[in-house]
Amino acid sequence: MPELTLVQAVNDGLKTAMRADDSVLVFGEDVGPKGGVFLATEGLTSEFGKERCFDTPLSEDGIVGTAVGMAMNGLRPVAEILFQDFNFPAFDQIVSEAAKLRYRSGGQYTAPMVIRTPFGGGIRGGLYHSQSGEAYFTHTAGLKVVVPSTPYDAKGLLIASINDPDPVLFLEPKALYRSVKGEVPEGEYSVDLSTLRSVRSGDDVTLFCYGAMVTVAEKAADQAQAKGIGVNIVDLRTLLPLDEEGVLEHAKRTGRVVVLHEAPRFCGFGAEISALIAERAIEYMEAPIARVTGFDTPFPNTLEHHYLPDPRRVLDAIEHVANY
Amino acid sequence: MSHDRSTTAAPAATTLDAAGRRELFVHMLRLRCLDERMLKLQRAGRIGFVGTARGLEGAILGAASALAPRDWLWSGLREGGAALMRGLPLAEYIAQMYCNANDTAKGRQMCNHFQHKGSHYPSWSSVIGTQIPHGVGAAFAERARGSDAVHAIFFGDGATSSNGFHAGLNFAGVWKAPCVFVCIDNGWAISVASSAQTAARSFADKGIAYGIPALQVDGNDAPACHEAVAQGLLRARAGEGPTLVVLETYRMLGHSSSDDPTKYRSDEEVERWAKRDPIDALERELLASGNLAEGERAELVSQLTAEIDAVIHEQEAAAPMALRTLVEDVYAEVPQHLRLQYNHFHDVVQRRGEALPGDGAFPL
Ligand SMILES: Cc1ncc(C[n+]2csc(CCOP(=O)(O)OP(=O)(O)O)c2C)c(N)n1
Ligand SMILES: [Mg+2]
């Protein structure tokens, strides 16, 4: 099996889906000859032609809006938005149109489409190339929100998202694009949406995370292990619809929970995990649920490594919860 | 509706005199030297990112040179040289590139996001086209406050596809807002050619739809850029409303220090434009009119570079931003919940040490 980086796995996933189904097409800003700012779409125009992989004018609203129309009329658009931050100019098309089409038409019209977009910090991109806006979108019924953290999942979840009958926002952790490598099967396979992944098991504390925070969690867990604390790491990988039963099962297993994300804390996704456990598994809890998150501030630039949760802050929360 | 695409027969008041042309030439040279220095610093890993103005000096500075000190300049990625020309201290320019403690924006924005309140130059957010309606609103406010200052709103060819462009021009047309739209059509929006951005013959055509007169100008002819914008300013100050000025030029280097333009454009195209370099063109004109001496350009370059190097040296030594700035300026006062978040963070730092910078690099 070839070893691929996460961004290569995305590229492989796109090619695999495009080979399997002529109605799949990829478009956005700089996805054509340049092959994408992060090279996720490299080689697509040369293999599939500029009818199936092409650059658009500089309008995210236009990209997502036309994707909705294409999806309503028999195509399977995979739109790329250069950075998650630039989904906001398309917010209306995502939240009010793509997400609500099935509901408002009584199921007569649907938008089976994918919006792929790099998200999160770690590249010194400042306020507008670093945000983790997942909570804006997980508050949107009708949308699916998927976040891979390994090359295997990136390809498998992407193919599942492209084949899904509903619109999917596919958030690619840019900090992991080239920093993680893993075995990726050739050809078509998929990873079911709405299933979490057990990264490693441990008996003492369950650590829920996703995206680039999975690698931070692993480092913190190594350090905790050295201190005799076993950490059970869970990669949520689909945020909406969430694998709620899986979350509850893992939370009950240790009775001690830390939730980790790089997005701001207030009304962040961690609040949902925390509330879910509080509502349905509080009697299993032996310690308060702890959250490790970004600050409730805009994303900084030079101080980004202080803003982003790092293994120190995660370990601190793990120890706090373990020793409670 | 008039749609004048020519710039001939400009009123005398709008043409740049010999002294003005020479001054403009020096500003253009400074900007080029500065870009070269910044690229070097980027390659050496001292700063993160550079979006250069190489090839655009005539368009950016020619256009900006028409503004009065009381006018505002709304910028995109590449107008930093205009801020410098209009009063941004070189030290602040370079501090912004280092994003250090001397940066007036406290290192919060990426490189190439300059601001200078003293000369009415707000920084660009990063989100393409968003400054366009801001400039229109500020122009509206200018008139409401009884001032005759005009707002020059700069943006690129790519930005003409943004929502901000359409909303901004439409509102400005309806309101007859005292502003001048300056579209720097440099041929490319990262890897997307201007010809793929619109089916219109020229971006100037877009003025028609909004009832805004438009001028299309050779953006490598710096004095012509000055004239066109000066005409727009006259109209705006006379209460006649906005003008769209499209400056046709060419982005000679990659989109930024991280972009490889050979993947999407031909060497021949670049060479064709290299022959039309705006600095060379103005130099020839100044030499011919006796306003520049043989060999003076080289002298100016070494003088300007020395000035720049001295400031770089100074800024290299500046401190990074203090950690507490993480939670400042989010609101007028730091709210209680942020105080608590910071205190907890500070406590972890005290007990376990500071986080280390990552090694991620900006890709675009
Ligand atoms: C809303 C939004 N979409 C995408 C980007 C990424 N991006 C940064 S610069 C750029 C191209 C801008 O082209 P243009 O307006 O012509 O300005 P130029 O870079 O040529 O000066 C793009 C697509 C962005 N910053 N904002
Ligand atoms: Mg451009």
C-alpha cells in the first residue's frame, strides 16, 4: 500500500471519485493549472480536462451557489474554498441554500455536493487563514460536517462525502497536510460518515478531539502515559451528524473526559460534547468535564502557537481530570 | 451614460509636473528596493510572506500620488508603498513585515497588511473585496461630515468578482459617493488570468452597469495613472460622484513569495511585460527631459537600499509581542471571561513552560 501524506490522500480521493463517476467535477479558485494552493488538486485538469477541473472567478458565493445548482441538476460538484475563512462570503449559500434545499422542497430537490476547505491554524496565516469555524456550520441542520485527521480517513471520508446524498462541508486540517503520512489503499474505498475513530485506548481519561488536534492529543497522551495515566483518544471525524452513541460509550468507559479543539471555547463544539455527556451520562462521571480550546479571541498571528492548544495545556487538563 | 476609456487631453491641473515626476520616480525605486529586501528576508526565514509590487510601482504609486493628504486610501495586498509615500514611516513598514512589538497592529496581521492612521490608510483584512464597501461608507461619512476629502479605493482584477465590488460600486453610484475606485488589473489573481475573471472586454466596462464613468489607463505609465486618478478626485470633490479607474499592468513575480507562477503562465508573457517596466519607462522620460542624470538611478538605488538596511537592522532587534496581547483589543475592555482564560493560560505557562513556535509555512 502506498504511503501518502494527508494532502496526497485528498488528491487520490478526488481522482478516484472522478474516475468512478463522470458526474463528479472539481472547481474553485486556483484548483486548475496551479493544482491548488496546497496542491490538493494537482494533476486533475491534466487527467480529466478543464471541463471537470477548472478555476472560477474570485467569488466564493458564486462557487457554492453554482455548485448547488449543479447538484440539483445531476452533477456531483466538489467545490474547493481556498481557506475555511473564505466560506464566510458563501455563508448564505451554504447555510440557507445548500443545507435547507431538501427540507424546503419536501425532498423533491437535493444538493449532493461537497465543499472541501483547509481549516485550522499552524501556518502563520493570521486572522483569515487559520480559523476553525466548524461551530458555525455544525449549528446548521441539513449540512454534514466532516474532519479527517489521517491520510486513510481523508481519502475514505472524502469518497463517502462525494457519494453522500446530502451537502457535506469537508474540513481539511491544513497543519496535517504534509506532517502526517500513512498507508492509503489504492482504488475505491470509503469510511462511513458519522462514525468516530478510536485512536488509542486507555483506561483513565477519554480525550475527544478532531482534525489537527489529534496529533496534539497523541503527544499529550504519551506524556500522560509516562506519568501512569492511560488516555483513551477518540477522533470524532464527523461532527454532524455526530456519533452520539459512540461518544457516550467512550465517555462512560473512563468516567473522566477532556474535550480538545483549537476553535474558540464559547459555544464551540466541545460545549456540545460536554452537554451530551452531562445529559446522558452524568452518573458515570467522576470528574468535571474539561475543555482545552483556543481563546475566545480572533486568531492571532505571531502568537499563534500560544493560542493553539499544545501538549502542555492538554496534559495539564488530563492530569487535572485524572487526579480530581 | 459616459464611458470614456481615453485619458488624452487631461486638464492641466491633473498632470504631474517635472518635479512631481522625479519625486514619483524615487518613490517607485524605493518600493522596488524594499520588495527586493523583503524577498531576501523571506528567503532567509526572517519574515513569513511577501506580496510584491514588482511591475506595479507605476500604477500603485502613480495613482496614489494624486491624492491630497486629507484623502483616504483603502488598500489591498500590494499598496504598502503608497502608504510609505504618503507618510507611513519606513520603520513601521518594516516592523509590520516582522510583525513585531513595534508594529502598530501589534503583530496581529500577516505581513503586507500595513496601516497608517496619520495618512488615512486602514489595513486590508485579507478577505478580497471587503474594503470596497468600507471605502464607500467612509466616503458617504466624509460628505455627511461636511468634508471634501475623497476616498480612493484600491483593489485588484480578482476583487472585481467579489460581492464587495458589486455592492460597493452600486451603492457609490446611487449615493454619488465621493470616491475613486482604482482597479489594479495586474493580469492575475494568484493563478487565474484576468481574462478568466470576466467576460467583459475590460474591467472598465463594469462601471457602465453602475452608472459610474470609467477610465482605462496604461498602468505602466505612472504619470498617466496620476492623471486619471486626479481627474476622478476632481469629479468627486465637485460632488459629481465616483469614477472607476482601471490601470492595466502586470504582476511580474509570483502572487507571493510562496507561489510558483511558471505553473500557470508563459515566460514569453512575462518577458513581454518586462520590456514595459514602469520604472525604466519613467527613467527614460526623466533622462530625456533632463530631470535625471546618467547613472543617477544606480546612486539612488544604493542610497535607498542603505536606508532600508539600516531600518531592517533596527527592527530585527525589536521584541516580539507580549503574551497578554493575546486577549487585548478584542473589546474596548478585556471582559471577565477572557481575563479568566488568560489567567489560566498564564498559570499553565508558569508551571509547564511556554509553547514553542510551529514550523508551518504559508503556502500562498
Ligand atoms: C474572499 C477571498 N477569497 C480568496 C482569497 C485568496 N486570495 C488571496 S489574494 C487572491 C487573488 C487576488 O487577486 P487580485 O484581486 O487580482 O489582487 P492581486 O493579488 O493581483 O494584487 C486570492 C484568490 C482571499 N484572500 N479572500
Ligand atoms: Mg490581480
